[in-house]
Amino acid sequence: MLKYGIILQKRFDFMKKTILLLAFLFIYGCNDTPYLKENSAFIVFKTPTFRYADMGFIYHSPQRTKLQIYASGQSVMSLKITQESVCMSALECMSKESFNKQVLSEAYPKDILEDILNAKPIFAKKDIKYTQQGFTQELKEQNSYDIKYKVSKNKIEFKDKINHINIKIIKDI
């Protein structure tokens, strides 16, 4: 009888350790790496399909960028941008090219939204003019886009007259 009790105790200890290991892997193994930088901002995001203007956050890490806009304390819009895709409000993910075609403009380079949110030059620095506070770019392609893009210390402004797109980010208000 004692022999069976020892065997059962060993099995129970093994099962307990296995369950704890699986729980640890489940909780921490699937967890995303943390964002390294977070900025609160007033965010305007207007396209023909979206219209949001309110306070929000922009989160940055080397692998991804996330934009969240809040209204009355509730998240009303969330965009998570990875190297390959854009996920909207954790429901629909699509390639960057598809996102540009559906939401912005198919004439844009695939990384344009990520570059804007990270205050980087767009269109491979085409027509860039550096200022004391940042840079500006004015880009025109007949019937495709008419862009004015300005980045300064705490402000990002992107406006495309042809595609009716306005993205404005005023950080740390």
C-alpha cells in the first residue's frame, strides 16, 4: 500500500510541475514584447472612411507601432502596425498595401502610416527640407496625391488634398 502511495505522490508532483510550467509558458510565452516608448497626444485621423479626433496614445517598439484614440475614456480606434500588417481595433488585420488601398491611397508607399506615426520622412526623403525643429516635405503626383507633410518637435502634420486625408498629432498636451 505504501508503495502505491509513493507512486501516486510522485505522479501528483510531476503533474503539478507540468501544469505550472504550461501555465507559465501560456501566460508569458505568448506575450508581446513591451513597447519602449509611449506618447500621449491629441490625434486627428481623417480619411474618406475614418473620422477620429481626440486624445490618444502612440506606442513604439522596434517591431511595431500602435495608435489608440479615446473618447470619453473608451478606446474608439486602435491601429497596430507590424512589419507586415496593419490591424484595426484587434478585429481585422491586412497587409500594409491593402490598408493603404482601402483606407489611405494605393499610390502611397506601404510604410507611410508607420513613418508618419514615427515622425520619419516619407517617400524615401523625396523633396525633404530640413528646419531647425524638424523637416517638411511637399509631394505632388498629378491625380494621385498632393501632400504637405511637416514634422516638428511636438507636432506631426500630414495633409493630402487629393485623397482628403488629414493626420495630425500634437504630442504631450
